[in-house]
Amino acid sequence: MECREAQRCVQAFLKDELDRRTAEKFVEHVQDCDECMEELTIEYLLLEGISRLENADDIDVRSELEEKLDRVRHRKKMYSRLKTGLFLLVCIIACIYILGGI
């Protein structure tokens, strides 16, 4: 993902409106791109911070944003493990079938 595309995805990411693959690409990009991470942080502060300031709630933007990014990373890891597990299961079933066990 390039910076322009990532910057177009910021609002959708913060509103959880990106599909899984786009969210994963977005997170990978902002992890490696300081400018896009800064843009994401600013947008997050604007979106979340203003309403919390009005309610006098504490704000820890960096850790909250990092938690949001971690959730996408975790989903990606789990999806990858699921795909690997399903592939292995299909291979085992195919081997059993080929060897005449079913």
C-alpha cells in the first residue's frame, strides 16, 4: 500500500469500515511509515479526543491507537493460522482417501 491510499483509508480504519485485507495492508503500511502513522494519530486524536475532552475523560491516544492496530495484527495472525490448519486438514483427508482409508 502506498501513502496516498493509506491516507485515504485513515477515516475508514478508525470507523472499522475497512475489509479485513485492506485493514491488514493499512496496518502494515502505517507500522513502517512515520508520516502515515502521524496522520493516523492526528485523525484518531480528532475523532476520539474531542468528545473525551468534552466529557473530561482521560486520553491516552498512543496506547489506544496501538491497541486498535494490534487487534488487526492479531486477526491477521489468527486468519493465517486458520488457513494453514484447514490446508493441513484437507491434505490429511486427501492422503487418507488416496490410500484407501475412506
